[in-house]
Amino acid sequence: MELLPHVPGGYFLPFHLSHLNNMEGLESYRNSAMGNEAFEKQLLVQSMSGPAVTAFLYGKPVAVFGCMLMWKGVGEAWSILSDSSKRYPIALIRGARAFLDSCTSSYHLHRLQITVKTSDAVAIKFAHALKFIPECNMEKYSADQEDYTLFRRI
């Protein structure tokens, strides 16, 4: 993978499920209709289906970025963001962009997609900042029947 951006006090390591134990603000993931055990299983499957890294700041995990390789040339990006990661939006965007650009070039992707909760205005802005464009609305997509928007980068 290409070099990810340097942030003072920051570094990246390959994702490990134990990194989630020290991340703040994951209650909404753990307490969703999916449930904590299913959430962790899903992350484990996703992280084994392509590259995944954890971003650390001063020794504490603050974000996870991953890319499931669906089939030749197509990937689905995913992320888990702690509350503290949101205090550094520029560094977060730069790190995510660098990770996604690296996945695109390293795995020769012609399509990269993400799904974003339609009601989450901050996540929608994040998707736009990462150069994704909306493709369609997926009604009642999640386990708790929330609507999601499918975004793509080609």
C-alpha cells in the first residue's frame, strides 16, 4: 500500500478486532438491531475480505478503514469512526482518501462503493469529501430498517 499521510502522534496498523475495545463512541454500532456479537462478526468477515487498517492517535485507536474486495475490479469500502476521530476532520479525510486511493491503485479497482445511512448528514458530507457520488437510495436496508444511500467512485 502507498504511504498514508503523517499526522503528529498518529500511525496506522493492520486492523485487529481487539482495537475496537479502546475506541470511544461505538455504542450505536454495538446497540443496533444487529447486536454487538453480529457487529463484531461482520467486521471480522469484512476485514478478512480485503485490506483494513486502524488509525491510532497517541496510542489510542480512533478510526478503522477497510475495503472488501467483492470481485475483480470492485470493492466496497467501510469505516468505523470513534467520537474522537471527528475532532480531526481534515486528518480523517486525508487518511481515508489516501487509504481509498491506495486500495484503488493496488487492487486495480474500476469501481469503489460505500453505503451511508441516509439520515446521517455528517456521514453524507464525509462521503462527498471522499469524492463519492450518490447512486441510489436503498429503502429499509439495515437490520433496523433504516434507509441507506449507495455511493460510488469510478
